Amino acid sequence: MGADFVCVTFPKFKVTDEMVKEFNTLVDKVDESLILKNTGYAKGDIKGFFRELLQFENRRDCGTIYLSELNDREHYITGGLSWGDAPTEAFNTLCVLQDIADLVPEIDAKFTEWHKMEVINETKSK
């Protein structure tokens, strides 16, 4: 028995204040007990995790990777060795956001939409 290597990826997009409002509205539509049961966090915590993405650009515990199976779109990536705990603070944030996306199809669709917008914006600026 030893430590396991774990990692998580999450679609990268530049979060705006408008996105935060939209995300919060979507979270508010979901039953609190459903969120708590499936993520282990309350609605306010979930909203806080999303706001953390505002400052993900220069974190030392999170990098970016292009995933070819997803049309070479850029994703955040973080991970490391774990003895049952999260290997980085970013890991917990990204896992919880992925959990809420898996739980609420409307949130998953928004993440996909915002991720596609980011790719379009990057292409226009080149």
C-alpha cells in the first residue's frame, strides 16, 4: 500500500463577472440536499469554487494541457500523489466543479459553451 497518483482536468475558460452570475443562478435552481449529497458541499461553497477560477491563471499547483481528443482545447490540469487526501488545493476545486457539472446538465452545457467561446476568442486573436 502506498500513495496513488491522481489528476484531474477541467475545461479552461476566462471567467467573467457575468459568468459568475449565470453560474450562481443555475446552482440556486438545484435542491441544496442534492448538491450536498453528491458533492459534500453546500451551494455557497460551490459558488466559491467557481469564483476561484477567476484566479487560476497563475497558480503554481495547476497547469494547462491541450487534449487532442477534445479538438486540442486547453484544459487546466492538476494532481499529484495522494494518501487519500487531495494532492493540491486546485485538485479539490476542479473535482467539485466537475462533480456539479456531472450532476446538473445545464451547468455542464454552460461549461462547454464557455470553453468553446474561449477557443473561438483565442483563434480570433491569432
